[in-house]
Amino acid sequence: MKLWSGRFQKETDALVNDFNSSIAFDSRMYAEDIAGSIAHATMLGECGIISPEDQALIVQGLSEILADIEAGKIEFTADNEDIHMNVEALLTARIGDAGKRLHTARSRNDQVAVDLRLYLRKEIAAIKGMILDFEAVLVNKAESNQSTVMPGYTHLQRAQPITLAQHLLAYGAMLKRDVTRLEDCAERMNECPLGSGALAGTTHPINRERTASLLGFCAPTANSLDGVSDRDYAIEFLSCMSILMMHLSRFAEEIIAWCSWEFKFVELDDAYSTGSSIMPQKKNPDVAELVRGKTGRVYGDLISLLTVMKSLPLAYNKDMQEDKEPVFDAIDTVKMCLPVFSAMIDTMKILPENMRAAANRGFINATDCADYLAKKGMPFRDAYKITGQLVYACTQSGRTLEEIPLNELRAISPLFDADVYEALSMDACVAQRSSYGGPSPAETSRQIAMLRKFIEDHK
Ligand code: ARG
């Protein structure tokens, strides 16, 4: 018999029973549901809304149910629809009338809202930890590659000389934002909807500050209608996950390119690559490709929930039960991607001589050549033009800029001196790019120290 059967003359149709039920996926919030109920019962007891004896029985009963669920002794049923009614039914079966008092001054609408916030708070902490672990891998790799010269790209064309450290630290900067973005999201989420009731609060003399503080929230939500119908926090969380996955997908794309015979900048560890069922020579970057692919499903999770919430009138609507699966899917996906991607990066072999060889072709020191002339007094626009002519001549004769003899250079501009060859060397080109945030080893060291401190401060 249904908990709400009083109003009804007929049993629920079996199809509706299954259709309506969310226990198959919301059971994963059992610990949060029980924590919310314990806080609620404690507050009800303290406010004199239930007796101290009932309060004690409820808290004891819920703690035992929690232990039994964790020991695998409980089977939930779709007949009890969701995790909230399953727990309540279990409690009442164990402690009788006291169990039936738990739902005083509460609705599943505020209950589910508090459960999801608690659940997300826990998962945000876990995901943040994983991002910081990955960040540490990147920082360590950057540290040992501060003089690993490689071409920096724009339009996927060789552009200017950088180091692998600088390239990795760009992802470090993205991940740093992913962490603070999640922290912002957690902070905004840190209000407790419990006590909003079904939508319009309650006539019982409850203390919402108390349940908020028992559950570690900074305050109760300000408006009862908003308290039960707001899912901004879940949407915000999914957008944090989408942006994080977007970052991973960009990195994945580069790893895939870097593993190709065309680049050969890195070789993935055997343990993090896969073979082909037909082509014996293949070593494929499946991990990177799957991370790139799974970015699509996390975006889908975000768009699902945005679409579910679109145009919903206030306050609670059953549509909102569709919030949980995308949220859980995004959590599972991100938690699967982060450690495997991080380990793949940690174990991959860098091929510095190939990176340097690529840097030596493609005239990526052309800007440096123009800068050399500009520093000697030539207007940059003129220096740019002359260097362009030199590059063109080189493409015709199959030379690099530093292979042009000094007399030829001086025929074009007397400002060229013997020191030009040092100025055009790849190491000098990188070392001289010492503007704040640039790729010079001095600047990458600064970035590394800053990120190390960030990791420590945010653990
Ligand atoms: N299982 C429901 C959900 O996830 C709980 C809230 C149900 N409330 C209601 N009035 N039917 O949203």
C-alpha cells in the first residue's frame, strides 16, 4: 500500500509505478537522505514539535538503517517510489508511530533538494581533489621540461618558440580555474532548502537555521518557493563539469596529434594505449580519444537539465526528478576521465629532440629576427617586412634564417651584426621571452611555484 493511499480508491497501475519511480537512481543519495532526516528530527525534537523519545527513536532507527544499507542488507523497492519514501517506510516498519512523525513539517520537495545539494557538496570535494592531483602531475612534468623547446602554434601553424613547460602550464592555468569555479559553485550552493516544505513553508514552529547548521550549510534558503524549485546549483555544477571536460578534450586532441607519426612529440606508455585488431603496427591513443568523446555526453547532461528546467512554472514539478541522472552521469564520467587522463600524461614519454627539430623548421624565430632589428632602432613594421623577405628567400633556397651568411644579411640591412645568430637560436628566443607569463624558464619557474602554492592552499 502506498504511503499516500488515503486519497485514492485504486491501486497505482503497474506501468505508472515503474514509470514514476526514481529509486533505481536516487538510491545513491541514501546517506544524504538519512543525514537530512536526522538533522530534521533533531530540530523537531529541540523545537518541541516531536517528543525527545520519538526524536531519539528516529535518530537511532535511521542510524541503524544507514548501517544496514552499507552492509548490503537492504533492498529498496519501486513500490516506495524513491529513496525518501523507502527510508521512511523502513523506519516506520522498525520503530512504528515515531517513524510516522518524521515527515512533520517537511515535504519530499525540500527533502530531495537538500539531498542533492549534500550529494553535490561531497562530489565537488572529490572532483576538486582529482583536479588538484592532475594539476600536480602537470606541474611536475612542466618543471622537468622548462628547456624542452617546441613550436608554439596558432592556426595549428608553427608560430613562435615556446617550451613544453609553458604549454603544460597553460593547462595548469585552466585547471586552476576549474578548481575555483567549483569552489564558487559550492559556495553558492551552500544554503539549506530544508523547511521550505512542499512550497509554502510550514505552520509548525521549526528552526531552519538549526537544520542548516546541523547539515553544515551557511544559511537557510531565503524563499520557500525558490527553495524547492531551484536547480541552478545542479546546472552550475554541470556547466563546471562541461568546461572542465572542454579543457580535457583540448588536451586530448593535442595528445592525439602529438602521438601521430606526423608530429611524434610524445609516445604514450603501453599501459595507456591500445592496439588494433587487424593492423599489427598500431598503437592508438584510445584513452585521449574517449575523453574527447565523453566530453560530448557531459555537454549533453548540461543541456538535458537546462531543457528540463526551461519554462517550468513555480514551484516543484515532477519533471525535476529528471535532474538526477544527468548530474550522476556527469559525476561518473568526470571521475572516470580525470585519473586515467592524468596517469596517461604522467607516464607518457616526451621526445624532446623531435619537438626541437620541429621548432627548427617553420621559421618560428622570424618574430625574433624582426625584434632584433627593432631593438637596433628600425621601426618594427619595416623590420617585419625585411624579415618577411628573408623568410621568402629562405623558402626559395631551402635554408633557415640562421643559415643566411652575415654578408647577405647586411646587404639587406646594415643593422645586422654577428650577434644575430645568437639572437635567433631557439634557446635564446625562449629565454628572451621573459615578459610576465611568457615561456622563459624564469617565468615558467614562477608559474610552477604559484601553482604549487595554489595546490597546497586548495587541498
Ligand atoms: N523523487 C522525487 C524527485 O526526485 C522526490 C520529490 C517528489 N515530490 C513530489 N511531490 N512528487 O524529484
